[in-house]
Amino acid sequence: MSTRDFLVELGTEELPPMALKALSEAFANGIVSGLKDAGLDASDVEIFAAPRRMAVRLAELAEKQADQQETLYGPPAKIAYDADGNLTKAAAGFAARAGVDASELQTAPESAGKNAGKLMIQRTILGKDTVELLPAIVQTSLDKLPIPKRMRWGASRVEFVRPVQWLVMLFGNDVVDGEVLTLQAGNTSRGHRFHAPGDVTIHSPAEYESALRAAYVMASFAERSELIATQVKAAGEKLGGEAVISDDLLEEVTALNEWPVALSGSFDESFLTVPAEALVSSMKEHQKYFHVMKDGQLLNNFITVANIESKDPAQVISGNEKVIRPRLADAKFFWDTDRKQPLESRFAKLENVVWVNTLGSIADKARRISTLGQKIARVMNADTALVERAARLCKNDLVSNMVFEFTDLQGLAGKYYAEHDGEHADVAAAMIEQYMPAFAGDELPASATGTAIALADRLDSLVGLFGIGQLPTGSKDPFALRRASLGVLRILVEKQINVDLSELLDWALDNSWAIELKAETKATLTEYLLDRFSAWYQDANIPAEVFQAVRALGITRPLDIDRRVKAVHAFSQLESAAALAAANKRVANILAKNNGDQVTASVDAALLQQAQEKALFEEMTGLADLTSPLLARGDYQGALNALSQLRNVVDEFFDNVMVMADDDAIKNNRLALLKQLRAMFVGIADIGLLQG
């Protein structure tokens, strides 16, 4: 079948830079999906994205859909004709619905299976020309783009993320005759807004990149990104340092430029007295500049990426230096002004800052963090006085000038101010450690003080918000409670804090709340936290049934849960695991059918008759002495490894011993033996659940 390349480019006003990459990928995926639904495939898909355009090029796209054979079945042939040989209403209706003449009706053969003997119509559905399908496929893809809020412009009723300006659609060398977003398709694109603002004719999909490059547009997002990274790195080296290129800033700068040119500038060294993070935040967030480091110190230089190849780059650099100066001056002013007052003096202002409606102010929250944090500190054998002090200061930087202007510096600003005030090192560290971990894989608090504050802060938020019914729903989690939950679990497990969730939640609930929290808060939140545990283990490629085997015990001590889950996961890899899991499931079923709760676990050795049940009892007795000290010190893996030796005697027991003996005494003794066997495993996990 003949094929052609296909190109579509949608031209717009400047697209949101942080969304450009995702939008362009979704655009391409939508087109590919639409083609697939139409029975069409392309051999290669290329994605292009620049500030004013999104484009997709597909190679070797079939010119036409393949013809399809369709078989329709109707009523049974035996009722198709009446006594006079005329079509019945059922048969005539079937032919009419299918749009065929009665003479085309056939009877399905025996090979048709359940449709054998029914009226049948076989027909060929001719494939459509691909060019006819393309406009609708492109339109559907655009309609499905993940755009939170669409806009209208002028008198048009069309909605899109930005006003649309032009549309290129080529199938081979031919323009596709169609409309998308009210734009008539053509072969005319546009060049760089300043270097080549005129029209650019695209004669074929293959020349798309070269035609635009001649008009100072580098259409490939990936190519521009690589070029910017290379230029910025070289500029940093030329300055005698190393340019710091973060992924998010690189993506944003790539989306802002069609023809990137990296230029370096400088600022007054006096600004370096301000914490480097504030200067970097100002350069990065406001100006999209890359900063330069040398030997761990910030240099008074920046690297900007211009969207123009200037004949006088010095003038461009000078303009950027003039723009950044007042930004840095603001940062220095905030830094100097904030330090004139001790951090502690800002607490009073928190009384007027509402945390959550009905849950009081941030000052109220800080007081609860103090109470809860000190209880946690006692479990950790940490200094409660330091925790109390850290809680008093931990939210105070929120009302500082620096954080008001640079919100991403919350915590960090508090740390610097606490250090300036001469606070204890752990108290100062807690100002930033309270927010750790901030994301998956982030570091945990290093100090005991910071750990206690981080736990108290998260638990307070979880209990308070669950207590007023503000639970995460679907994709909506405005208070980041999923992240807070995982943070609690990670800290407890990875910092080896052996405390029960039940106890922690009781402490958090028994605090100074302005309103009465819902009665079901503890139960609901406990289940929620354990659900997050399940997701954590799935991310670690531990099967869900492994965690469920532990969860079935009703344990709510995270560190203990983690040790058991890892032990069960290791056990599940053993050769004997499957057989023992099946045996445990069988034992559970036998006990359930025989009032297992009332069965005593005391075995009378004198009632053991067969060699196999005697062997099982002896093996179990010996292993009980071996595993008891292992379980006492939480060595669940060692205990399960020991219990894995039971496989053969358990198999022999079930192969040769009839549990439900006619003699009640013998039957009950065997049930007791099984209950004892199950208890040995259930002391660690319900491994019968590994069977699914």
C-alpha cells in the first residue's frame, strides 16, 4: 500500500512555557491514537515544539485505510420465510437495516458456531482515504489536550490555551483540505518574530526543520534544549566556574526561545552578602537566569539565554544587568531589614494568620506542634527543650519580608535568621528540616529536633484536616496530605523510630483544637496511612499480597510493619514458600470451618497416633525454641527462614493424616496441632494470603 509522510503544525501566540513540552507530547500521542483507532499506523513519529508552534511529523503513513470484511448475523434462517416462501418481517427488517437486497441474504454454515443456521450478510467495507480523516483526528487530539483553562479571543467561539494564528497540514507534498480550530490548513508557516517575521512556505514534511531554520526557528525542542545546555555550560567555564543547569529551568528557557543565544553578565559583589539561595531564587524565578558556582560559592555572574542573535550583544547584556540589579537590591533590603528583629519576635504576627478555617491560626498550629513534638522527642530520647524552642520559631519566617517575596525560601530563611540570632544549631537546622522530605526520594531531617518537628507538623495537619472532613479525593489533594503521610512513614521507618501510629494519633488528637474533630478521625486516618504504605511497597516492586499478609494482623507500628514486610518478601522468594503458603491457607480454611476460635492450641502428645503428625509436632516444638528469641528481637526474616524447614513435614502430614478423624479427641488434637502451626507463622504474617 502506498504511503506518505504527514506534517501538522499549529501556530499560536506564545504558549505557556512550563506546559509546552507536555502539550506537544500529548498532541502527538492524540494524533497517533486517533490514527490507530482508524486502523492506520506510521513508522516514525517526531515531535516539534517552540514558543509559537506545536508540530508533529509522521513517516510512511498509509494513503488509505485497508478494506474490511464484515459479517452480520440476523434471525434464524428457518423463520426467514413464511409458508408461501415470502420473507418474514424479521428477515426483511434485517435486510433493510443492513441496506442490502433480500437476494444477498445467506445462511451461516456450521463453522459459524453459535451463529450457525442464522441469516448472514457478508460485505466489504471500503477503507477511506487517509487525507479525509486527518482534520478530524487533529481536531480531536487538540480537544483532548490537558489544558486546565482554555481562553477565547476576539469574537471567536473557539477555545484554546492561546489564540491560534496559522495551520500547516501536508500529506506528502499536498495540502490537506480541512479546517482545525476554524483555521484553514495550508503550507505557510512563520519565521522568527524579529529575525524573519514573514511567511515560510513548507513544500514537504521532510523540509520542515530546514525551512524554519532558514527563518531562525529551531523547531526541535530536544535540539534547542541540548544547544542551550551546551552554550550555558561553556559560558560558565569561560567565567571560571560551573553553570548550574536545573532540569526545570532548562525546560522553561527552552520553551521561551526559538533561536537561543547564551550571554553572560555580572552584578555587584556587594550582593553576595545575601544568602546565595535568595539571589539564585531571584535570578531563576524572575529572570530565568542560570547561576554560576565556584568551589561551592556563588559567583557574581549570571547566564541568560536571548531569543535573538544580536549584532550588539554587549547592549543586551547591559540591559539584563540593569534588570537584575533592582531584584537583587530588593533581596538585600529584605535580608538586612529582617535581621533587625529577632526571629522570635515574629510569633505574635502568626496569631493573625489563619492556617485553615475552623482550625485556628498558624500560631495555634505552632503551639500544637510544640506539645506533640515534645512527646515524640521523649520516645526518641531527644532534647524536649530544643524541640519546644524549635516549635516556637518554626513558622515565624512565614511573616518575614524575605519569604513574603521569595516563598520558596520558607524554612531556609528561618534557618539563617535563627543562626543570626545565635539559636542552638539543632534549632536552626529544624527551621528547614521541618519540611523534609519535601518530595519522593528527598533527604530526611538529620537532627533529632528537626525529626520531631517534621513528624509533629505532618501529624497535626493530617489529624486536623481529616478531623474536619478535608480528605484528599481523586487527583485533588490541596493540602498535600498524601505527601505528608508518606513523609510520616518514611521518617518513622528510616529513622528507626519504634512508635505506634495509634499512640501518635492519640497524642495529635488530644491537643488544643478549637473545635471538636470527627469521632472517626483516628480510624479513617489509620487506614489512609496504611494505604500509603501499600503504595510505597508497590513502588519498591514488593507484591501487594506481601504487604496484605502483614496488614491482616492489624499491626499499626510502622517500623515493625516494615521489618515484617521485608522478611515476608524475602521468604516469598524461597523454594518452600509457595507450598507453605498453600498449607497455611488450607489450615486457615480448616479452622474456619471447625470453629477455630474455640479450638485450643494445646496439643496432647499422647493422642498423636501417626508418624507424620508426631514428626510435625516434634519439628514444631524444636523450631518454637529456636524462633522465640528471634521474634523477641524482631528478626522476622531469621524466624521465617527457620520455619521454612517445616515444608516437608507439613506436606507429609497433609498427604497421610486425616484431620477430621471419627474420634473427637484425636480430631480436636489434630486441630490444635494445626492451630499451633498457624500461630507460628501468624506471629509474623498471614502467609496464606501470599496465595492470593
